[in-house]
Amino acid sequence: MRVVALDVGTSSVRAVAFDESGEAEPGDAHLGYDSLDADALVDRCRAVLAQVGDGDVLALTSFWHSLLPLDEHDRPLTPVLTWQSAAMRAPDLEPPDLEPVAYHARTGAFLHPSFWPAKIAGLRDLRAARYVSFADYLLLKLTGELRTTVSMASGTGMYDPNALTWDAETLAALDVDPAQLPPLSDEPVAGVLPALGDGACSNVGAGCLERGRAAVMIGTSATARVLYAASQSTPRPGLFLYRLDAARFCEGGALSDGGNLYAWLHRTLRDLDTTGIADRPAAGHGLVFLPFLGGERSLGWNASRRGLVHGLTFETTPLDLAQAALEGVCYRLADVLDALGGLDSLVATGGGLLAGSDWVQILADVVGRPIELSAIAEGSARGAAVAALERAGMIVPPAATIGVVEPREGRTEIHRAAREEQRAMMRLEEAT
């Protein structure tokens, strides 16, 4: 059985073919993009699929939270609105008549611009006929049929992941009719499996399939997630609760700053070379860095929060700033991992952690525990393929790892104190 997986990421699309053991064939196809025009992005998807060729099934995975309003002829009314573009456009927008705690308890999402309610509230004047994700639109263009999966719906903030249906109270608050949303179905269409959320697929691809085994990923943004089977689950403070499918939940926290922060450092601090930065004295720069250049998601979900550097002097160097930034992201990830709790093992995924050893070494030092390195270069694509193979009744061998990064003696305590400084700075900023 040949499974072709199409992974639509936030800056590139990739098609990879897998055999029935979940092994990737050589010759994957990859294209970056910088336009959020929906039809142009569909063309990118078609192009990489043409390079890889047909399979017995096409398995889709795509970024969560995107919104695309359509007219009565299913034509896009705006570019694709991602979690990131929404946060930059309307950081303070909140939909009416939704109480935050109760909303989170029902939907596993937050009243934050990355989710659909805030986006839809800001688009009322468009009078859209439908609201879909880009993944839903892609399926429509590939197969002629519009539908969404449990997984994609669970990332909208309009869905109840326990009841497995659109959340009536949220729809009523936004004056959205269920007919304006895509039908819910995980069934294949003409040999195409509708998209699963890329974060949940990343856990599957990296072999993080139990509540005690967390995937820690730094790509464009940064996340820590667990995946587990359960009939019901209760959203916990600060953590999202989505779905892979009707049997499995995906729980965790997301940061808006990750690889995008690393790219910003290199643009801003010219000729920056971070090689060996993990070997500098832990938190020895005297800085407190709040990594909220893209606003805050987990754990506080404050879209208005902005980045901050405290403690600058004339002696501060570019490497000091870079180190403080990388450590600052690790401190926020550590707080997410603490909120998840009950973790037996951590697996590093994503280009930000796997491209070099420094960032993952800093993270291991911060959390004070070993971190396994995933051997899977394209976790989301493999996860979509593995889900398709499981659906066909096949047993796929476990995902491989390529080593373990151990925490170094004496550093975790230093970082623990620095984490508390970061929290204190956050509290001070909130109070002013």
C-alpha cells in the first residue's frame, strides 16, 4: 500500500510517499509560499502532489485554526486567515456573550484571536455564506466535496470535543447557522482522507501516543502536546484540548514565538552565530526575556501581550540577547510541561529543535530531564500516513529516535531561579 501524505504547513507544503510500514520513500516534494491566497496555495499543493505521484490513498494534514470565509459560490472572500495573521490584525477583539471559563470548558479553546469566534466577529460585514478552514477548501478543490474532520473542527473554537458536535452556544453568540459550517465527517472522499490537524499528526508521526509521552516541537511557533485515547476529557487551565479523531484527544499548550523568534534574531542581530550558545553559563547574561513578539497563547492567552527585554546594559552583547531569547522560550515550554504533568518522557520534534543541538540542550537543562530526539524528519506527514494505514487495519512499527540529550549538572537550579524571574516580570507587566 502506497500512502501519499500532503502536509500543509504555515510556510510550506510538502508531499511524501510512505510504504505500508510507515517508511518514507525518497523523493519528497517541497514548496515554500508567502502568499495566503487560497487558490494559489491550492496550486502549490497540486504541484507537490504531481511530483510525488499517485498513491492508493491521499492523506491530508494541515495547520489548525485557519479560517476562510466563502461566498454563495464557494469563492474565497479573504486570504486564508491563520492564527498568526488574526493575532496581528485584531489582538483585542473578543466575540460577544461568551464567558471565558465556560467557553473553554465546552470547547477546549480560548477567547483569543487565533480561534474562529474572534475572526468571525471581525468579519460580520462580509456576510459570508460559509466559514471553512483552508484544509476544508483544499478538499473541496481536490474532490468537489466540502466537509471537515473532527480533528480540524476541534481547532476552530466552535466545536465541543466531548460532544463531538458544533457548540450551539458559541454559534448562537456569533449568529452563525450550522449550515454555514462544513459537514462533519472523517470518511474518505474519492480516495482522499480529509485533513487531520498537523499538531496531532506530529505526535502520531513521532510516536507520542500516550498521555505520559509528550512531543515538544519548535517549528514556526512552539508547542508541547500529548495524545491519548479517552471517551471524555476535561479542559485544564491554560491548556488547549483538541482531537485527532473521535477516539483520541490532543492536549497541550502553544507559544506564538519559536522558529519565527529565531529568524527575527538573525534578521535583527546581523551576522549572528549561535553555534555553541548552549555552552555559555546558564542565564549568565543578566537579562529577562519575555518571548511574546507574537502575543501570548499558552498559558495566559493574552493576545495583547508583547515581547520585553529587561536588564540591558552597555555590556550586553548580541549573543546575550540570543541566549536570553532561546532560554525564555524554554521557560515558557517548561511551564506548559508542568501544567500537563504526569509525563514520563519527552520527545523533541520540529526543525527548531532538531536542526542543531543547542536549543534542545538548553531545554533539557531547563526541565532537568532527558529529551529524546525524534528520527522522523516530517512528523506531521508521517502521522497522516500512519493514521491512514491504521484505518486500513495495518500495524505500523514504532517511530524511531536517534539519541537522547541529557540535562547537565548544576544548570537546572539556575534556570529554575531564572524562570521565576520571568514569571515575576510577567506579573509586574500585568500590574502596570
